[in-house]
Amino acid sequence: GLLSGSSTTVGTYTFLVKAADGSNPSRFDVRQFQLLVSFVQIQTGGDLQNGFVGSPYSQDLSATFGPGILSWTLDPSTYLPPGLSLVRVNQVQWVLSGTPTAPGQFHFRLFAVDGTGIPNSRWFHMFVLPAGATPPLDVTTGANLGTWVIGEVEFPITATGGTGTYSW
């Protein structure tokens, strides 16, 4: 099946979808779905820059939004790296900033909400490395290269971390 259309009104929508066996309609399953339609569109990607213990860190948080003031909050079931916090710079600009105090790999969810009260969320992850450490090498190109036709193929593959010079 395919759910399609254009959203025109902000809100939370709950609906049921029924899938039935084409050869025997008495065999079916029903699932309830919930869809949030929000003006808020989070633009900051989920992979944040590395931080280093004892070094100041700042990451802009960017989103487009509807009426009112934009606010960012932390999902209460997750936590930020120790030493970092969400800071409002002005009515539209927020940053994740501070000085990391402990190394580790951190996964957390942030909510962005405007005056409508309907949030959007994104999972973020980042590494906090010990002071002076070299960031680990990470191939950032996704594993799925898509479908290609027969013939010559070129596709850029990128990486981050290490010392900056890579051999492939």
C-alpha cells in the first residue's frame, strides 16, 4: 500500500489501515497509525561534529517553523553529553554548546516546536573524544549506491576523521 497526499493542516492524526489477503478477504490485519503534521522542519543533520574533552563546543541547531517562537528541548528519556546544554541565542537561533567533560558516543533526541505546539524531532549522535585524540575514520557515504545502467560508473565516496588524507 501507499499513503499519499498533501498535508494542509497542522495537527495530530490517528487512523486505521486494513490490509486484506487478495484471495481470502477474511484474512486481514488492522494497524493504527499516528501522523504528526508540523510546520517545523529540522535542517540540522543527525551526525554532529566531534567534540573533545576540555575544549569548547558549539553546534548551531537549525529549523524552519511556523508562527511564534521556536524552542528546542531534550527528549527526557535521553541525555546530552556531560558539559553540553541547549542554549537560546535569540528568538530563532539555538545552539548545543558547552565544554564536554567526559568522552563517549552519545545518542539523543531533540524536539523543536513553534507556536502551534506541534513538535518535530530528530535523533542526533556525536562522539566526544579524549583531549588530543585523533578522530576515528568514518566512511560517510551510505551503503546503498542505487541502481546503475550498464556502462561507466563514477560515484564519489567520502570520509571524515583520521588525519585528513585517505587512500582508497
